[in-house]
Amino acid sequence: MNLLVIGSGGREHALVWKLAQSPHVTRMWCGPGNAGIQQEQTEKTKRPVECVNIGAEDLPKLLAFAQEKKPDLTVVGPDNPLALGIVDLFQKNGLRIWGPNRKAVQFESSKAFSQRFMEKYGIPTAAAGTFSDANEAKKFGAKFGGKCAVKVDGLALGKGVLICSSEGEVNKAIDDILVNKAFGEAGSRVVIQEFLEGIEISLHALCDGKTAKLFPTSQDHKRALNGDEGLNTGGMGAYSPAPFLSEAKLADASRAILDPWRRGCAAEGIDFRGIIYPGVMLTKTGPRVLEFNARFGDPETQVYLTRLENDLVELLDASANGTLDKFELRWSPLASVCVVMASGGYPRSYAKGKPIRGLPEAARLSNVKVFHAGSVRAGEQIVTSGGRVLGVTAWGKDLRGARDAAYAAAEKLHFDGAHFRRDIAAKAVG
């Protein structure tokens, strides 16, 4: 099979790395890719993965490329091209593609849609309201005494959730989004959601329109700084498994969340083929869904795919074909930890073009994989090109060993302004 992967982040590097291991794959392209993806090769043919200079949101050029190269399957990583309708476009032109179509991706592209859906089909979630008028939004926020989450309705690169603890913070967040248009058109509406206390985990399930196969637990770290302080980011690290749900409790959560979700999809005529990823808060009264995502998490993908024992090509092919019921997901008993190294200033403004040192040294470590997220090749050097630059991932027999290995690898890597959290997986191992 020939594959085209769309995207350029750490999630896409992990997807390329895992897909390239399949004996089914003879050739692979990635648009636009990154410096780490350029270094991967297919296991079967030892052919380098070819990065093509086409942006993930440039749908006309991606379509033209796919029509020329005729990949057997296109795999979409990021949320934006999905929301723009790349799946519908490719299918209309007779091309096989993996990911949810435009109707299905509304679970992520509109928080208002997913909130209504959860309320309609009895999926446990937080009390919430949706507003386009700032004054009405502020009145609703005041009901929670200012303790709530203010969410941008549309896509905002993982940064559209503002956690507030006072009425002043709520009012400022609402003004920033609705009045000052800090998030552009994505912020034409806000969803205000009661603040839920507990431990947040990431659940993922692979779907084929009928069947949903649940992944093991993982936990992301959204805040920029240690101790869950600082601004929200796209994710500063992740680990799997997360020890807060037993197998029995995970099955209970699946029944409470995925069963009514599937029933709702059937009732609404939503043919969901891809990854559904609910962010879940484990409260004293049980699991509650904070929001849905309609693609692999980043950096959860990095820890999941280092544990997955199945051939990923076969799974994605079955997801696209509607034959996922024939597969059982197999997972390594090893634990995996990913530490994200970010540019100075991230998630605010940051400089680019900083040379990255230590990559060969880190690559020599056993049970370690450095996934690139924001990197490009500049002559003989690999330099930074994004906010999240590297996802340093390691695996071991337990979380403590995997975490220590990931941090040992991160210490070998350097670029000016680099910063990373020192407490990834601390909630699990102390």
C-alpha cells in the first residue's frame, strides 16, 4: 500500500513512525511533515518517507497531489483539515481517506453542537450554556460565582478553554472572545460550563460507523507550567496507562459515555469513522465529559502508539471500511511517557529557527523515541519552527521507569529557550 499522511506535528510523526512499520506499506508521503518525519522510512522497502511542501489546510493542492499519486489510503492527523471537509472532498473524488467527515467532526469543531448532543442523549457532562451575546454570557457565568470554564465554540489549537475562578476573570474571558475577537470567527459563540472538580483523563476510541474500540487510559497535561499552573497549551506531556480507572471502571465509563454516544450518532445519521476522544473528568459522582475531540490527541498519540501492538494500517483500514468488529486491540503491558519540549514563550509568541542539539545522542538511547512537532531542516541543521518542538517519549516496565527515561533523554536535547514541565506523570507516581 501507498499512504499519504496529512499534518506536521508530533501526532503525525507518531502516526508516520507506526504506519511505516507495517509490512503492507511500500511508499509513504506526508504533507507537509517535519524534520523528524523526513528521517523515517518504510520497514518493508526501506524507502524514506517523502515530505511534500503542501500545508495541511491547503485542500485543493492536497487533492491534486492525491489524484496524481493515487495513495491507497490518506490518513488525516489534525483537526482543521477535518473541519474544512477534507474527508468529504476526497471521497467525492473517489479517494480513500481515514477520518470523520464534516458532519461527524462537529463533535470537535463546535463545542455548542457537542454540548447539545450530550444533553440530548444523556451523556454525563457539566451544566452549560451557549451564548453569542456578552451580557447574557456574563449573567450565566455569575450563576457559578465565577467558577467555570469559558470555551471558544470553534477550533482554537487546544488553547480555547479559559478556566476562571472569579466573576472578573469570567467577564474578561467573555470580552476577549466575543467582543475583542481574540480567537477570530472561532469565537463567535462561547460555551460556559460549570467547573468540575476531579482528575481529568483522556479516553480514545477507534470507530467505524458502528463499532467503537476503546483504548487504555491516558492523561494529558494542558497547562504550560509545573503543578498545572500557567496558560492552557496544546499539551505539554502525556502518559499511559493512567492508574485512576480500573478495568472495570473503564468499562463502566465506556457504557456511560460511548453507548449513548453511539445511539445518538445512529439517531442523527452521523457515520463516525475515525477517533472519538472525550476529555473526561472523574468526579465524586462519576465520569463527566468535558468535551469531545474527533481525532487522535497530541501528545496522547505518542504514548498510545508506542504501546499499540496491532498493525496500525490494518486498524485504520478497518475503521474506514466498517470492519473494525473483526479486530481486537492489543496493547503492550509497558508504560509510556511523553515529555514535550517547547519554545521559549510558548504558548504565547516565540522565536523560530533555533538549532536543536543532541538529537543523535538521544536517538542512541534504548526504549526512547523523539517525535518531532515543530522542526524543519535548515541546511545541515535541524531548527525549531513551532511552539511545541519535540515530544520526548520513553517506555518501560512501569511509569516511574518510563518517566525517568524520558527525562534522561530530554536532558540530552537543547535549543535556546527550551522549556518543559518537570512533573509529567507525577499524579500517578508522585
